[in-house]
Amino acid sequence: MGLHLTQVLIRPLITEKNNIARESLNVVVFEVHRDANKPMIKAAVEQLFGVKVDSVRTQHKPGKLRRVGKFSGHRADVKKAFVQVANGQQIEFFQGV
């Protein structure tokens, strides 16, 4: 399956833990398409944000069974990518903050 670069990255994951990693280790966390591999993720980040990527680590998070009363459902599986940006470069999501 051929993914376009804009389909690889779904959204940045902005949490307190991820902000600490971004400030101290220069690592940015994204939710990515489940079929995306590491070279696809690296190319997408480099072209969309104009930075050099040192490394990419991925993690699969399986969806949980969720119940509300007698109704049950299943959350979707999620794939995360931990992207380490080269020293001296950074990705800013919020301009002017």
C-alpha cells in the first residue's frame, strides 16, 4: 500500500511527558498510520517540517475493550512514532506561544 507523505503523520501527541522529552532529548512524538514504516516516517517529517531526523522508534498500542452499561465496543489500535530531530533543530507546533 503506497501512502502519501501527508497520510503518514496523523497528529502530534502533545502530553506533559512528551513535552519533557521534546525539551530534554529533542524527541517529538507523532501518531502515525498503522502501515507506515520507519523510512516513510523519516521522509514525511523531513519534508513536511524541513528538519533533519536522526532516528525513528515506533510503538504499537493495541486498542482496549470499552464498555458503557450493556454496550461494548473496541478502541482503535494506535501506532506511535518517536522521532529524534538533529541537534540545533526543532519542530514548533504552536507559533508565537
